[in-house]
Amino acid sequence: MAELKTQENDASVDDYLNSVEDEKKREASFKIKGLMEEVTGERARMWGDSIVGFGRYHYKYASGREGDWMLTGFAPRKRNLTLYIMSGFDEYDDLMAKLGKHSTGKSCLYINKLEDIDLDVLRELVGKSVQHMRETNP
């Protein structure tokens, strides 16, 4: 079975974030880093060359494929800030309604700028997702 390309590594998170060209996105990235470190109690680590992750869990699919992945994380992409909410969003309709301007994928939360969202709601969303992942993937 092929190994997952995106692996946790020892690259410098701060160096990576300081390389983000857009100043507002760079500042927002450092804020999100601080928020996620606070909520998870985990220090930021690079996953691959463009994802900042926090914590880890082990997964195993019915197919037999297994591996390790971050509990939560984010990536400052060209178009937006992508936050990885690994539990998905099905259980969080009330929080999502209060979050502010965003869009979602299966477990991706897309934010154009931090001013568009309520950071207290984001903090709660990340906390609930991380708690769910820790409980369901001991």
C-alpha cells in the first residue's frame, strides 16, 4: 500500500508562516497557530511542506489502510485560509450558523479573512472537533 505523502516533519513552522507573502494572511496564520496551540495543548508541527498541524491520531480503515494524521490544522492557501476540522461539521450546525462568512468541504473550513468570522466560535469548534477525535481515536 502506498504511504501517505503528507507526513509530519521537523521543518520550522515559523519559517514557513513567515514565508507567506500576503501580510494579512501571514498575520492571520500566526493568530490561528496560537489559537490551535491553546485549544489543543499541542505545539504546531509541519505536515508536508504546506500544512501546520496539531496533535495526531491513528486511523485504520476497513480496507486495512492505516496511518497517522493531525487532530486539527490549517494551511494558508493562495485563495483562502483552509482549516482542517477532522471530525467534519455534521454535529456542529449551531456553531457553524454563528461562525460568520465561510464555506466548507468534507472536513475543510475555508475562510477568506479572520475578520469574517467569530474567533470565539472558531475556538469552540476546534475544541469540540479535537475532543471528538481524541474520544473516537484513542
